[in-house]
Amino acid sequence: MLKREGQIRIPSGCAISGVMDKKGRPFSGATIINSISVMRERSNGLGGGFAAYGIYPEFKDTTAFHVFFDDKIAQGELENQLKKYFKVIYKEAIPIRRVPSIKNVPIIMRYFVTPKIEKIYQTNLSEEDYIIKFVFNVNTHIEGAFIVSSGKNMGVFKAVGYPEDVGEFYKLETYYGHIWSAHGRFPTNTPGWWGGAHPFNLLNWSVIHNGELSSYGSNREYLKQHGYQCNLQTDTEVVVYLFDLLYRKCNLPLDIVCKVLAPPLWDEINRMPKNKQQLYKSLRAIFGQALLNGPFSIIISTNEGLIALNDRIKLRPLVAAEKGDMLFIASEESAIRAVCYQPDKVWHPRGGEPVIGLVETSIRSNINLKEASS
């Protein structure tokens, strides 16, 4: 059986990269593979993965479950549950090619499903919370089954291995999407397992992370109060759930979400104009347990775009660049220049200052802090 993480958090030095087209035009996964491969020395072969958006246009209105199985028994149990709670539109094994460095391969399937309306009515949940409940139940109670991703028109592809090998394994150069993110993992005190590789996903949120969250315990307890189950024993998991809670359920703008997770230091707040002081003090009072502490840089991808954020004193590297309608974010500038010749703009975001790139067709727009605090 593929083992999950141990009972401790994972400090790490990892590679992260994200690329998007703000016009929503698809491009091959070869771009993100080439970007992340430049940072191979940041990984140690114990985890690599990708999140891709816009790759299933023919099934764009259905939920796409990517699932790992240890055996046919676990697969049969999950499929019985799927038939009970969802209408299965299509299912298939995810195509792979054999790569010598990728070993202990589980059964890897994808299912395109829509919830049964009568079941949603019985639970009195929204469609999103209905799906979340199903994912938590499977990943907690069906031994040998793990739902890797659960969004629409997107999917997560990950494994134990170097990220460029994982990309080759899943044939990602044959997929076309308008948003891509990638992670090369360097766990230092626990063994890697397939489900523990990044990205971590819930609904359309996918998170890749370099660093360690010393606030993990506080964040986890806060999320438990709101119905989220943190069972993977890795700090990255809480970032996914916090974005879902703050943005989808609390309906906060993206840049306000980022200021909840990485707020200004108290001495900075005390030097602000009164109206901004009031805003930030209110955010700290209401959402204090959502604050992320420790060295980190993260890239969050969703159907609406890419969001990047690092800790308030910038203990982990983060670089961004633009060229035309393309946005690039990575741990190193070399990973950007490998796939972007002569960018129009390159910058190193300050600690706690988010980079937010939205697809122009996004329904929900971002609100800037000047508007929110006026």
C-alpha cells in the first residue's frame, strides 16, 4: 500500500513555476515542463506535479475527478460510491508512458461526473460543498483510493519523481491549457508518496508551495471549525482550504484574501492612515487564525487565473515576469527566461505583496485595497 505522510510537517526547499495566458488562449504543457526542469537541483525526486486548466473543453461543465487506486478493490468501492451520488458521463484510465524513474505506479483513472440533483436536495448543500464532502469521505474512508483533483475543466497530474519525468510520464506535452503550474518537491524528513506530491487541490483551487508553515496547527484547527478535514499531515493542504473558505465561502476579493494570509506587520499597520489601520485590524481580528506564518512562497491556480504570494519577510524566493498577455511566476528567474525570450517586465515581489493575474473572461473581478479601504 502507498504510505501517506508521517505525523509531522514537512520543511522543504522546492521549485515552483506558473504560466498563464490572460486572454485564455491554450498552449502546450511542454512550456511548463521546460520551465520547471531548469530548477532540477531544487528537487530530490520524491515528488513532482502539475495543475492544468482549460484542458477538458469537451467536458467543461462536469467535475473531473483524477483518482489514484492501490488496487481494483479500492477502485470498485469508489465507483460504487460514484454511481450512488453522481451521474458518470465518461471514465477512462489517464494515458501514461513508461518512464524508468517513475516506479510503483498505482491505477490512475479520471471520471467526468455531475452530481445527482435529488441527492444534493437531500443534503441541502451547494454543489461545491456536496463535491467537497464526497472528496473528504473518499480520501478518509476508502482505503487505497485518493482523489487527486476535483475541479471543472482542469486536472492535477503528480507522482513520486522529478517534475520533468512526471510531465513525460503523463504525456503533458499533448495537453493544451491556458493556465499551468508545476512543482518539484524536496521533502527533507518524510518519504514521498504519490498523493503527497504537489499540487494539492480542492474544487478548482490548486496550490504549490516552497517552505514550511509554522502556523499549521492553528490553521488546521481554524479550518476544522469550518468543516474542512486536514488528513494529509502536510502544511500545504491548509492553504488550499483557506483559499476556498475565504474566497468562495466568505466571498472576499482575492487581494483581501492574500492580505488575510500574509498581512502587514503590526508596526507597519500602526503607521498607516486611519482608514487602512481599521481595515487591517478588522481582518486580523476576524481572520487571525488564517494567517500563514513561517518561510513560504506559494502559487495558487484556479480557473480565474494565478495568484502568487510569499511570506511577509520574504524568506523564500519568488520572481514574476510579463510578456504581452503572458504571466510567468517561478522560484528563479532562469525558469522564466527558459520559456520567455526577452520579457517585457521582470520583478521580485516584496514580502507579503501578491501577484494576481486574472483571465480576462473571469466572471468575478478583483477589488483593490484602495477601494476596499475607502
